[in-house]
Amino acid sequence: MKIGIDATCWWNQRGFGRMTRELLSAMFSLDSEHTFYLFVDQAPDESMKLPNTEIVQVFPERPATDAAVANDSRSIGDMLQLYKAVSNSPIDLMFFPAVYSWFPVPLKLPTVVTLHDAIAEHFPEKIFPDLKGRLFWTLKVKLALWQCQRVMTVSHAAKAEIEQYIGVKGDLIDVISEAPNKLFRQVDDSTMSQDLRRRIGLPEEGKLIVYVGGLAPHKNLQGFLEGFALAREGQQIDDVHVVLVGDYGGAGFHSNYDELQKLANDKCLKGLVHFTGFISDDDLVILYNDAMAAAMPSFSEGFGLPAVEAMACGTPILSSDRGSLPEVVGDAGVFFDPYDVKSISRAILRMSTDHELRDQLSKVAVPRAEGFTWERAAKLALGYLETAAQKGARSSNG
């Protein structure tokens, strides 16, 4: 079978870009007779060039990673280029690893679109800086769903949210998962940890709670910092610092960095909240291993990839009890209500002061993370694509 894949979000540095790279790489490595046609709008990455792949490159005014963002949109001309490239290719099915970079394809072509979550529909005021971005997103999702035969998503919680807030019928949604890259592992090297702390401006001493991801309103970082401030009022956790790892500007998506910076400069938190900006995966592995806990305070997550990456390093999770996080984190974390600052505060205090609990969670975290693999996700995804193509072929013949 010849499988077309929208690979224009390969270069995105957010979660769905990482998921695209990991899932597709694992899919290409499977033992199958399929050929994968990768539609790209930038110079192809070397890792894309394999015996079972064909690269189809277009040359737009701007690539998807610049244009298909919350406060912008692709041009009609750029999408027409991609449409023609797909139309002229001998593929049996088209797969979009993220609706983020969807573009129209010929109606007769069986199509599968991935919706990572329904957060934009559940919390539109926290996702879009203006009405224009919201309207463009809504139109794109509606057109993508109108054209596709199946929807893929990354957790059962995301499936339920897509059913509730977007209205897709459950029997049209296939569930895979995400997984940590093998780079994320336990490392015991205090010298590397101290060197990293110096390089990214962290204190040489003290416990670290690390958050990794977008600095966006729906991530509930403001609520988490308020909970941290409340936990400090009793002066029981003077040696704890919060580290926020992520692009300040949001990489084209809505960011509330300014509000977070203002809160971090409050006298109660001053000097205890650290913004690192983007850091490499190699440094992230060291940071997770050095951390007391990783924070996932979101109002909702489709999967929560940073959680399993931290768990693979033996790091317990301070986790919201909403969205996919209970499904993913399981018994490797301490949970809280993201809407309740006191609940957040209690969870931070418990994680910070109960050493036996942290050790227990750390021991559980690694085997739980090992239960998520990209090979398993790729096998599920490929099976769903094969079924969609077969159904599409029967429909066109009938």
C-alpha cells in the first residue's frame, strides 16, 4: 500500500511535532511492505530518507510551522500547492498526524486525521488570543472532519473529550498512545546536574519541581504558582524551586509568559521560580533526573508526553486530575484539582516533605513509563490506516 503522510509539522517543537517525528520514525521501522509518501514544505530531514519512503517537497511562501499557528493562517496558494502534490501522487490513503497542519486533499482519497485533544474547543478563551484565530481553527477542524473517514487520537480521555466538545462519534475514533524516547532514562551523575544548573541559571542547592511545555493559559501554570506560594506560607519548603522549561513566546501559540513572570516576581516567590526557555533533550534528561518532581498542572491534556518522559527518568509527577493525566500517570504521581489552589498547595507540600512517598513513586514511575512504546503506537496506527484504506477501496468500488 502507498500511504501519503502530511509531514509538514515534523519541524514543530511542541508536543504534536515531537509525536509526529517519533510515531512516523517508528512506523517506518516496522516490518511492512508499505511505501510512505512524505509531503514536506521544508528541506527534508535526513532521517526521513529511507528505502520505504518517497519525499514529495513543495515550496510554499511560508512553511506550516510558521503559518499554521494560533494567530496566523496558511495562504490559499500554499494549500493549493499541497493539494496538487497529493493529487498527482499514486497514494491509496492520506494520513495527517496532526489536524494543526491539515490541508484539503481530493475527496475520493480515504483520509485519517489525528486530533490530539479537544482543548481548543473546551477552553477557547485560553487558547486563542483573538476571535480570528478561533474562527480559522474552527473552520479548519470542521473541514478536516468533513473530509476524513476516521479520526485518530492519543488517549481514551482525549477520545471522550473529542466526542463531547467536537461531536465526533466514538465509533469513528481510533486510540493509539504516545511514549518516551529511549533517550529519557535514569542517570546518576551529580557533576552533570551541577553543570546544567550553572548553565541554565538554577541554584546549586535545593529541590526542583520541573514543568516542561508551553507557557499557555490552559496549562494552569498561574494556578500552580499560586499553589506553590500558598505552600510556602508555612515556611515548610524553603528549599524548593519551580523550573519552567518552554519557549517564552509560545512559538506562534497563545502565551501568558508576562503574567507568569509578574507572579514569579512577587515577594513570596521572588528568586524561586526560574524560566529557562527551550533546552535540548540531552539537558532535559539531566534536569528530570535532578528533579524532585515534574509538574503537569493542566486543565486538560490529550496525552501529556512530558509526564512519561519524566517518569522514564524515575521522576514522580505532581499532576492535575483532569484529562488524560490520570490515565497516563497512574500510580506514579500525586494528584490535585487544578481549579483548587489549596488542593495544589497540599499536593506540593506532600511531595516536598514525604521522602518515602517520593521514593515509592520513583520506583513505580520507570516500569509504568516502559508500558508506553512508540513501536506499539506505530503498530496500532498502521493497523488503523490499513483498515481505513481497505474500507475506502471497498466504498469506491461499490
